[in-house]
Amino acid sequence: MIQGKSLISINDFSKEEQIDILNLAEEFEKKSNRHILPNHVIATLFFEPSTRTRLSFESAICRLGAKYIGFSDTSSTSVQKGESLRDTIKTVEQYSDLIIMRHPKAGSARFASEVSNVPVINAGDGANQHPTQTLLDMYSIRKTQGALNDLNIAFVGDLKYGRTVHSLVMALCNFNCNFYFVSPQELKIPTEIKYYIKERNLTYSQFTNMNEVIPKVDIIYMTRIQRERFSDPLEYEKVKNSYILNSEMLYDTKPNLKILHPLPRVNEISEDVDNLKEAYYFTQALNGVYIRQALLTSILGAKL
Amino acid sequence: MITELKVSAIDNGTVIDHIPSKSVFTVIKILDLEEDENQILFGTNLESKKYGTKGIIKIKNRYFKEAEINKIALVAPIATIIVIKDYNVVEKKHVSIPDKVFKTIKCINPNCITNFENVAQQFDVIDKKDVILKCHYCEKITDKKNMVFI
Ligand SMILES: [Zn+2]
């Protein structure tokens, strides 16, 4: 039962509930404008700016006929005057039926959901979780592969700080997937995630070079490597070009291979890949609106 | 027994035995014994046949709830809790690491909400053998060597 639930970490929803959301999102992909929440007010609290995520949520809200209130950064709010997160949430819950929140501190969304009487959707809490991104990634994978089960999936780039990677790996553990982690030494997948995979008797392998992985996988999930993540700038210079995907690297691939990226991209996928049939990252972003429509509808208990 | 001579017996209360010597003061902190007004006797670096050295704490007229005392298992996994009434041992049990740990440890993640807002720290114990805790809020792991008691 999703109605009334908060979504903070992808695991807050069971595998069945996640699939329900994906199925409902398919209906919204067929027909997106459905004014089924005309009497609802939804709060969008962005304690740090994230234009993409906010617009995707606001588009989903509008297409459902609901209204939204909120802020896109904290500069003109009482947060700037030192108001606690608890007090902000206790105030906003009075004005709204659901709270969507993005916050720079990890764990803030979980805390908000414990304080709030209305459901909370986490739109990113620091480096921790971003479950709506995870659902849209799952949707994109299922759509391009036909199913989520038994896939070989490569994650490339910054696997240490990339929260989208962490949540997606956790979600895919429910579907018996096999993971290839490709990253520089300094940005390897964290212990928490390795534990999680091992606990479920699944397998992963780690690489520093993506070329040997490309022919084996169904999905390549690219992420951005940021210079500021490296303690030694020289290390960054050494590795920065080894994690750029270009069309020449895609000569020997599985026919069903698709390339995903949570966006924004900097240079980790060359533009010459954009027109290949393997490139899926722009469609992937659009799927986010359908996923968010499906979530709002389910949590607020509306019917199609 | 030598230990008994060094740390004299109590008539009523709780004895915590087999504490690793280096953890005695941490146990005092975890149980908030500094605030306790009962008579407290403790010894550390005492001889122990089994473990080389050990520490012991005796708290007069104080009895602990299981959830309260089990927290010390994080630093004293083999501690024995002995309940004394009229100089007699009425109960003897071992501590065991709880499934959840509340308000005891600081989260290692500097960006965790518990280090900024007035939020009670809460951890799930995901590995009892190696003592690995996962923050309920930021979901990061704090392990044995990074535990800071509050
Ligand atoms: Zn934490």
C-alpha cells in the first residue's frame, strides 16, 4: 500500500511497490495530462538549487492538475534566519498534502519524514539518496531491455560519491542483476554497497578500464568524475580521459546495449555518441516526469 | 579472590565484570555514571586469568534495564552483568550487542543531519561480530575504530 507513505530511500518501497510505480508510469507515458489531483497542494522545498529535478517535479504536478508552493533556494526564507529543519517542516505540513524536499545534508529527508504528518518525497539528501532518480533509471532500463531481471550492468565513473549509482545498485539487487564497477582507484564503490550486494548473494566485479567491460553488458550507466573529488590533482589529470565514452569504443557491443546517464553531462560521453542507437540518456530524463506523476498519484491515493 | 579484595564487595546493586581494561572509562561514559549519585567502585588493569587484564565496575543500589546495559557490548563484548542482593548473586548474564543503538554514538559522516540539527542519533547494527553500525539517517557506516561516544 503506497498511499500515505513517504519515499526517502529506495528500499522504503518493496519490490512489488516499485514495480507498481513503474507500471503506473507507463500509463502516464501514454497520456501525461490527467487532472486527477485538482484539490491538492504540494510543497516543493529545495534547500539547495536543483533546477532539473525541481522542474521535473513541477511539470509532473501541473500535468496532474495539482498546485504547488515552495522555494527553489533558501536565500529568501526563514531558513536563512536560522530556522531549524524541524520547524520548517512543522510549518509547511500545515499548508500542504505532501512535501517534496531537496536538502544538502544526508539524512535530512528521513528526519523530515519522522517530523511531518504528511508524506515526504526525498528529491536528494546530500550524498545519500535520490529515489525518484532510481525509479526513473529502473523505468528506463526496463523499457529498453524489456525486463529488469538478470541483466549485466556496468557503472562507470565516480562510484564513490555517485548517490544515483548507490541507490540504483540497491534496487537492482532485487532483480538478480550482475554488476561491473569501473572507476579510478580513488572513486571505488563504497563498502556499504558491497556489503549490500554480498548480503544478497549476488556478484560484482571491479575494473579500472571500461574497454574490457563494454562487450559484456546490457547497460552502461555513466557518471561524471569531478576534479574536486581527488585529494591529489595529479591523480585526476592521469585518469580524467580514461573514463570518457566515445563512439569508437562501441564497435563490439551486445545488440541491446543502452547507455544511461543521470545528467548533467560534462564530457564523459562524447557528443558523437548522442546519435547512436545506444544513446538513451535524453529519453531517460523525460521518463522522470512519468515516474513522478505515478508517485504523486499513488501516495496521494488518486485513481486514473 | 584478588579482585574482590581490590574492589570491595557491595551489598546491593550491579557488578559489571570482564570489561577490557582500556574500555572502563568508556563504559562509565556510556552508562552516564558520572551523573549517578550512588556509590560507584571501579578498578582497571586488574589481573584476569582468562584475559590477562580486565576492568570491573560496581554500582551500589542501581539496576539496569537490558536495553540500557547492552549498549556497553559495543566496547565490552564479553562483559558479565552480576546483580547483587544482600551480598548474594541473584542474576548473572552476558551482554549482547543490541539491534539498534540510540543516542550513544556520533555519526562519522560530517555531512549527516544528526551533526547539524537536534536529531537523536540512531544506528542499525548490521554486523554484530565486527560491530558495524549503519546510521538510520544518512545510511553511512560507522565501525568499531571510528566510534565516538557522546
Ligand atoms: Zn549519519
